Amino acid sequence: AGVKARRWGPEVDLPKLARLLTDADQAWGEADLAGIRVCEENQAFVQACRGEVRGRAMGLLERGVESRAQADVGSALLTLHGLGDLGTCIGEMLQDMVQRVKKRFMRSLEAKRAVGIGGIGGIGVIGGAGQSHRNEPHQVWQELEKSMEEFRESALCAGYLEKMLRKKQDFSGTKLVELVDQEEGR
């Protein structure tokens, strides 16, 4: 609708703003304000703000989980809960972690296949006719090491996220483990 959300400074209380936006949505749903131009423009602005607040909260959550910054994670979780998007956003974040790990392991497998094509003991002709490559097994191990590090970091992030969700169970009865189980059941 051509309405842009306003850019806010870092001093904005995202959880309070999320609650305010949700309240505005609920008021819109309770009253029949369709056809009133100013109300429709305000609704478009509220929706644009919701999108921006959600994006900021997701960024804050990702940075907070990676750096183990409890205040950032807590604020992001409260914000996402206030928007009614907590379960969806946690699911998206976990799915992103899984995809990063899968991509990293696929690179490891591709490196292994490349060495297998080259010949026995890592000496072969992958790079060109008659050119030997003695470093290929080392490259495979490096790729596997990177894969395991990605897996380790994702597991630590998911564990930290569950720990934070357990602390915030007063607003979220759904545990991270339950969210993962629900996603795998689909």
C-alpha cells in the first residue's frame, strides 16, 4: 500500500511496541473500520511496523543466541511472543540452523567424492591431465572438521535457545523440543 514503516532508534522497547501493534490489530478486528480511509492507512502502517519489528526481533534473537547475550535473547523472545509469532520464528530459526548444517555436510561429501575420482591415496588427475594432488585427503578432513564445527555450533545455539525458552515459560508453554518434534512430525 505504499506505506513505509518508520525507522526507529535503538532505544525503542521492542516488546512494548510489539504488544501495542498486536493490540491495534485486535482493535481493528473487533471494529468494522473498513472503508474509512484514515483507518485503512493506519492499518497498512501498523502491518508495515509489525513486519519491521518482527525482522528486528529475529535479528536480535539470532545475534543474541550466537553471542549468548541473555538480555538480547530475552527481549527478542518477548517481542516475538507479543507479536504472536514466537513458535513460527523459533521454527524458522531452527530450520535455518538445520539447513546450514546440511549444506556444510554436503560440501564435505562433495570434497570426498572429488578425491575418490582422483585415484588411490589422493593422487590423481582432478586438476588436469597428469597433475597430481596430494592435498585432497587433507581437504576432505578440513571440510569434515568444518562440518562438525557447524553442527557443534548449531547444537550449542539450539541448546542455549531452549534454556532461554525454559526461563520464559511463563509466556510460552511450548518448549523448544516440542517445537522440533512438531516440525519433524509434518
